[in-house]
Amino acid sequence: MKTPKLLPWYARKAGVTIERATVLWHQAVREATAATGWVGNSEYWGEAMNAFQRLLESERATFCAPRVTPIVRSQNRLWRLPLTAMEDMVSVFSANWQRQAGTPRKAA
């Protein structure tokens, strides 16, 4: 049986190899066949996809890798905060300076 075209994307998203995702897909197909008793209808494919995503999630849960991406993103935002504030202040001072200097503005 063919695998879904999005299988590499699901594998990369879950952090497993494509070969392991293929094995999990075949297991999900077997479970869907046992659960529905039919092959090829929409209920069958929905059950196969649900089982596949459940198996991928359980496979991902076995990994011990910590999730540091949210921490890094928040640290990056905190690091950029003074620069963003300074940029806003400079634009305010510049706009005020142009208003005080009385330079004519051009219409857009």
C-alpha cells in the first residue's frame, strides 16, 4: 500500500525518520482495517490518519530531547526589546524635530 504524500512532512514534524514513519503508517493502516472492517472508504482513511497521528505522537513522546525553541524565542525578543524601544524613540524625536523645524511636508 502506498504511503501518503505528506508522510515526510509528518515525519519531520514529529522528529522521526521517514523509514520509521513508514512503519508507523503501515501499523496505522492495519489498525484502521481492524477497527472499520472496510478498506478504501472515507471512514477507513480517517481512522488510518487518526491512528497514524496518534502513533507519531506516542513516538515523539519517547524522545528525551528538551524543547528549547520557545525559550530561545523569548530570549531573542527580550534581547531586541531595548533596540526596538530606541528605534521608536528615534522616530518620535525625528518626527517632532521635523514639526518644530517647520519644514514643509510634501503631500503623498
